[in-house]
Amino acid sequence: MRFSLSSVLLVALAADSAVASSWFSKAAYNKWHETELERWLSDHNVPYPTPADRKDLENLVKTNWDSKVATPYADWEPAQLQSYLKAKGTDVKKGTESNKQSLVSQVQGLWHESADTASNSYNSVKDWIFDGWTDSQLKAFLDKHDIPAPQPRKRDTMLAAARNNYESVAKKMKQTANYPGNWLYESWSESDLKEFLDERGVPVPQPSTRDKLIASVRRNSRLSAINAKDTAASASASAKAAKESLSDALLDSWSDSKIKEWADSNGIKVPQGSKRNELLALARKHRDTLTGDKIASSASSAYGAATSNVQDQYDTMTSKAQSAGQETFDEAVASWSDSRLKAFLDARGVPVPQGGKKDELVKQVRLNKHKAASGWSAWTFDTWSTENLKKWLSTQNNKAANRAGASRDDLLKQAQDSYASASKSGGSSYATVTSYLASATDAAKDTTFDTWSDSDLKSYLDSYGVPTYQGSNTNELRAMARRNANYFRYGTSTPQDTFFARMRSGAQWVFDQLKIGVNSGRQSATYEAEKAGDAVKEGATTATHRAGEAAQKVGDKVKEEL
């Protein structure tokens, strides 16, 4: 999934005006249809009676509104809390990685949206519901509903077209639009839905169905829009600083006589005997208030050209990084055992080739790397610790739970057999099993592999066909186990490496490179002022020169024009 930095900045500016309407005394849900009230409650896992009249549904929404909308992070898992902190550029306090209460407290300290602002945003869902969509998803939506969009189809024009036609499309389909149903995501595949969640560090619901995936995407879309806006605001601030720095670099390259000439042409009085520092200070003081300011316009032109060049470099860099991530996954699964490959496919409802050779299994796994897991399976238990397995077996009255000296492998087999038996018999027995799994799996994930012995870790890796070498320490074994477990569970190695964290780091990378170019330009300008006609010496670091090359060339060109 790839977004242009400039597109995100434009989207954020547009989204900033989305909450401008007044909140008054009525909540957004006061005008919702009963089905929308039920949908919101279901999306947020709030039980409600059926049948129920509108007043009861609205009261339930009202009771849960603040906790689900104003402070949603209170319900997040540790992994999602960590993702948010990472996206904000904040390191998780050491020793609190699995402490939910502490993580919630850290997120709360960074949370700046008021309850009124959060609630007000639901008065106009169309203003943010599309923000997390890719260009291809927007195009598919417009095409599906025969909505014309100006050519060429740029992201901002497609967003505007989708928003402007959102309500008319809903009306045409006889659907509600205040809190939209699944109709909005008809053009999305299950892989698209899962990728949206993975990109944002949101746990994929287990067991997973299309309805549950859409509910999770819908529930997290507003937060996704907020994060994009915040990240873009930070990027804009960096851009402004870089632009001002570039303007200063051009001004520094002027001679004293050139500054005096510029001041005179703009009606600025220059005191007799002014030193260079005083001339520069005078020019900077007046440059932003004057019309026809060649410094500002030249800097803007130089900044635009330099940013465009560096953006191209960043796009190439991220494209290569994404390709490398895909290659890493492809390489990892190539070494998996046949049983692991088959289980990966089975968990996603993909037919396993009968008598298929390993090459065929690997090919199918790679083709379905973004497909969401479809439900519980015997493999659900394979990352559970010995303690969690014993607790589970104890609930099933399995004697293995109290058997002295039972190895983790023995307990795992007993748990898988017990699940298989319940799954086969169905009914209340299976319902009890899945209910326990729903509540226990998240707790088991929080400390995955932390308490495992080296022998258990090696045995786990052996089930993948991953070799371990003598001398590997516990942390190395845990890292390998987590990497392969994430591949197996998510199809991606780092679901917490969120889109916003990458976008933030990407924006920082762009402006860091621009600043390198600016600094390069300033140093070169000073040198040329002192040594007119001399060539700029090549720097010792080739990479630095490449990053600053565009800004340097544009700066030189502007100086020639001036």
C-alpha cells in the first residue's frame, strides 16, 4: 500500500475542516436509523437485546459512546497501544511492553482530541471515511457507482468525487449513510480489509469473517484519519522549516551590495555603516512582508524542485523496502515444513492441493500471504505457553493438565486433540471451546514465548523446519520464533510496523535529505562568495551528495537568475 507524501498533506488539510460544524446539544447518533445503532453496538462489541426499541438502543449507545469514541485506547490490546506510541514517535517505557495499564497511561498522555471533537466528527462521516483508502480502492468505488472523476485521476480529485457522491450512492442503494453498512466496502477483497488492519497495527479479529473484518475497518477508520492528519501536520512543520532554511541559504549567498540593492528596490532604509550581520537581519525581518520578494519566490521554487526529487528517492526507497519485505516472507516460507504450509492454507480456507508437492504448497502460501485467517483451528494453540496449555486442558477436565513431567509438546498434542474432538461433535461443546478461546487467546499472545525454555523454542522452530545452531542464545531463539509465528498468523512479519509509523519516518527521511541539500547549498554559496569562480569540491560521502544534489543544483540555478 503506497501513499504519496504530498497527497497525504492535501488530505489532512481537507480533513481539518471536517469537524467545523457545531456540536450543539444533540449527539450524532440521535438521527441514526435503528440499524445503524445496532451496527455501532455490534462493531464495538456491546451486547444489546433483540428485539429492542429505538430508545433502548440509543441509550446503550449513549452509555458506551465516550469510552468507545472519546477514549477508545482503553479497550486496545498492548500490541495496538505500542503501535500508537510508535506512530507518535514515542518509545515505550522499558519494562512496560506488556503492562496494559501503563501503556494506556502513556497513550492517554499523548491523546489530545476532546470528547466533543470526537463526537462531532460523526455528524459527517463522509469527510473521513475514505481517508484510509488506496487510490485503486477509490477508483474501484467510483467506477462501481458510475461516478465521473476529472482526468487525470489524482487522489485529491477522486476523494472529492467519492465524498460528494457518498450520500447519493447510499440513497440509490437504499442504504443508510450516517454510520455506513457493508455496502461501502463491496469492492474490497478480504485481503484488502486485512491489509488495512495490518498496516495500522490493528489485530485482525479471530475467528475472522468478512463481516468482522469490515466491522474492524469501519471502527478504526476515524482513528486512521486522525493519525494521517497528525502525521501530515508534523510533516508540514518540517517542510516549513526546511523551506525557511533554504531561503536563508540563498540570502546568505548574496554579497553586501546585492542585499543593499534588494533593500533599496523594496523601499527599505539601510543605516549607513551597517555590517553584514545587520544587513542579513534587516533582510530577514522584511522579506515575508514585501511583495515581489525574489528571495521567497526563488526559495519556494527551489524547495518545490528539491522536494520533488527527494520524494522520488523516497518512493524508490520505500518500494525497494516493500519488495524486500515480500522477498523475506517468500524466503521464509520456502523452508517451512509441509505440515506448516498446509496449516497456513487451511487456516485461511484455501483448498490444500491433494498430494501436492512442496513447490505447489509454497506457491499457494505466497499467493495468499494477505488473506485473513478464517477461524479457530488446532494450530491456535501452537504459540501458547506450557502454563496456558495446562489452564486450557484443566477447563476440559483433561488429566494431562496435572500430569507431572508432561512436556510442552505433549500438552500441545492433548490440547489440539481436545479441540478437534469438540469441533467434530459441534453443539454446546464446541461453543464452550470457542468462547474460552476468544477470551484466552489475547492473554496468551501478550507474553508469547517470554516464558519458554530453550528446548521448547527449538522444538517450535523445528516444527517449521527452521534449523537452530549450537550457541544460539535465548533472545535469538525467541526472535526467530516470533518472526515465523507472525508470518504464520498474519502473513506479514511485522503487523505492528504501521503505515503511520512508516509514513512519519518517511516524511522525516524526505526532509532530512532536503536539509542535507540545503546545508550543502549554504556551504557552497559561502565558498563561492569568497572564492568566485572556484568549483565546489566534491564531499567525502557520496550518499550525502546524492541526497543533496537536487537542492544544490536548484540553488545554483536560482543564484544565477538572481
